[in-house]
Amino acid sequence: MAKTEETIQKKEVQQAERAERTRATRVFTPEVDIIERRDDILVVADMPGVDETSVDVTLEKNVVTIYGKVQPEVPERGRPILVEYGIGDYERTFTLSNEIDREKIKATVKNGTLRLLLPKAEAAKTRKIPVMAEP
């Protein structure tokens, strides 16, 4: 019976990953750079077309979700004959470890680049331990 419950739980998780969307648009996974520094971790996400009014960063339990909504540009005159540039929203999630101080997370966006600063908790920061000579 335990195996049956385990199988059901796995299916529920798989279904949640493929959730239906209420907005008919493409959703892209933004490319990111993750840089670990002494006191923090910096996540830089490439999200062309988003600004501070169209991007959301949420934290629920240990999961940070980045979601950016992009509105396609509609030409005033004429109609597009060929469109090669893919327009769509952006979404990416990250699971945080206990090393991150959740109360001090900051996010900024400029020119379609989101910078997410994840400060390390005091207990996780590297510190120099002095070495003393024994008498």
C-alpha cells in the first residue's frame, strides 16, 4: 500500500509541473548566470522586454519564482509579414537552501536584465578564524 501512495504523489507532482495556463502565450525559461560571492549569491536573468512593472519575484517556502510578462509591440500602420522574434513570457524557479537570508532578498531590473541578490545568512558566511600559538 505504501508504494501505491508513493506513486500517486509522484503523479501529482508531475501534473503540477505541467500546469495549464490561463493566458495563451509562449513561456520561455530565461537564461541566467549565478555568481557566488563572499556574502551573497547573485542571479542575473536575461528577460528582454520586461521592466519593473511587468516582472514579479515571489518567495514561497523555499522556492523563488521569477515571472516576467511581455506585451508584443503592435505596429501603428501596416501589419507584420514575417515575425521571427519569439515573444512570450518568462518563468523560472529556484529552490533556496538554508544559507540564504530570506528577509534581505532584493531584486532590480534594468534594460531587460533582472538582478536577484540573495544574501547569505550570517551562519553561512565565510569567516576567518584566528590561529593562536599555544603557550
